[in-house]
Amino acid sequence: MKIGNRDFDLDHNCYIMGILNVTPDSFSDGGRWNDISRAKAHVAQMLEEGADLIDIGGESTRPGHVQITIAEEINRVVPYIRMVKENFDVPVSIDSYKPQVLKAALEAGADMVNDIWGLKYDRSVAALIAAYDVPCCLMHNRETAEYEDFMPDMLQDMRETLEIAQAAGISKDKIMLDPGVGFGKTYEHNLIAVNRLEELCALGYPVLLATSRKSMIGNALDLPVDQRVEGTLATTVMGVMKGACFVRVHDIKENDRAVQMTRAIMGEGK
């Protein structure tokens, strides 16, 4: 898969997507990076520690978040996308599900779309991705955590997302999938999604796993958000073993080492 000017060998590697939240209220690091100079230093650190691409988000999607206006979200993300593209040679993903925000971000230099609603919040997002011919990460989500049989239902939801993508003309080689840990799921559903990740991989698309510091880990270990590194690493190891091609994380160095060690044990190391 090509993202920006970089080719990603998804048959032989698992890559690190570093998180840059430029919001005042994200669940884990709200307010820490919504300053250009601090954000620039943080991106430099993430790249030094092993990040392969950077995901920029301007609206918190934590449980109970308040949706901000389109103009506010654009004003938040565009300067940071430009800053990263002007100062670093790294692909940038825009974490949004609103077509106006995505268009502004792509015009500012973003290389990829990360849609937490899997093209189902606004169907015009699919057409936009196709028109710009950029890669996309399509995440599983639901308004409520109500399922007849969780895993088959989740996979069917993802097939519907893929049908939307295909109808809009998005190339298959530009799609990755995300099981959506923490979105439209109970604690038990989240555990199942990670434990049975290979079933999502079996749909035939690269899979991104995004569990970093999430409530699933807090619930399992009874720990606050700033003490969930080890729990995140466990999910990263599981993800690599079950076929994930990307992990989206806050703690780059630790997760990069966990990925490398897991791949070495699996006989796929450098």
C-alpha cells in the first residue's frame, strides 16, 4: 500500500501510526499538543522513536464527547497538517468523518483519510476519497452496542462499508479496516474484537488496530489512562500475532519494540 510518498510492505511488516491529537479534550492527552511548537517537537520525537505515519485529529471522539463545528475542526487541523508536511517527510492521516473537514485536510496535504464511521456517517465521504484517490482507514462503529451475535454482526457491518467503498470507486488497494475498539461496543465486545482479529483480516484487507490507552485496558486492569502502557503493549502483541498491519498508538518507542520482538519470535524480524 502506498500512503503519500511511502510504500508500506504489508506482507512483511507491522507499522506504527503515531497519534497527534490537537484537541483540548481528548481522553488521553487533551490539550498537550494543541500548540504548534509543542506539536512539532512531539512529532519529531514520535518519528525518532519509530512512528511510520502520523494521524491528526481535531475533534475528540471519546465517549460523551461534544461535536464541534466544521469550521472549528478545520481551523484546528489544517495548520498542524501543514506544519507536519512542511517539516517532516512522513505520511499524514486525517482523523475525521466530515466531508468538509476531510476536503480541507486533503487540500492542506493530508495523505490519507481515517473515518471512524466507516463511510456511514456521510456517504459523500466515499466519493471524496475516490476523487482524491487517497488511501483510507474504515472503522467499524455503531450508534449502540446492540448485536444479535457480535462477531458475525461486526463482520457484516464491515462488508456493508466495503460495498459503499466499492460503489464509490475506491480502489481495493487503498483500503484498510479497523475493528473500532471502544466504539459502539461493550467491554466484552472489545475483548472479542481483539481476540478474533484474524476474522477481520480474513476479509482480505490490511487491518489497523487502535487500542492505545483505551477504556478496555482501564477496565481490565483497573488503571487510569496514564498507566495503560503495558496493557496497550499486550494488545499490540496480540494484534501482530493475529495479522494487524498497523497499530495506532500514543507510546511509540514501547510499541515499536513490542512489534519488533513479536515479529522476531514469529520468524519475521529484521
